[in-house]
Amino acid sequence: MQPLYLILFVILTIILNVSITLLIPYVKQYWSLIITRISRVFKRNPTVDYSSLEQRIGELEKKVAKRRHNDRQAIRDEIKNVLLELKK
């Protein structure tokens, strides 16, 4: 059983060695392209203007608060109208 594993290991090593040897010219040819693409992936760092985002968040919070206040006021007015109608 042991020689079978050894023979299999040697065959796989030979196949790997031959394939790497055959691929070296292609790797040399496209090496700079590969490195450029990999570096682009890691260098993608979008610039975010945090001050404008904080300002926008502040504006949206004000709008939401005003909307809630207006909704509450509209509900109060509606309740007053209903109560006045019931009173008559």
C-alpha cells in the first residue's frame, strides 16, 4: 500500500511541476496586469464627505420631527372637530 501512495505522490508532483513550467511564460506576460487588477481592488476606497452626510442627516431629522408634530396637530384638530360635532 505504501508504494502505491509514493507512486501517486510522484505522479502528482510531476504533473504539477510540468504545468507550472508550462504556465511560467504566460504568468510573466500577464504579471503586471494581474498585479494592477489586484491593487485596484484593494485601493478602491471611496472618498466620503462626512460633514455633508452629517448635515443631510440633521436636515432629515428636522423634517421627520416636523412631520410628526404636524401629524399630531392634525390628529388633535380632528379630535376637536369630532368632539364639537358631538357636543352640538
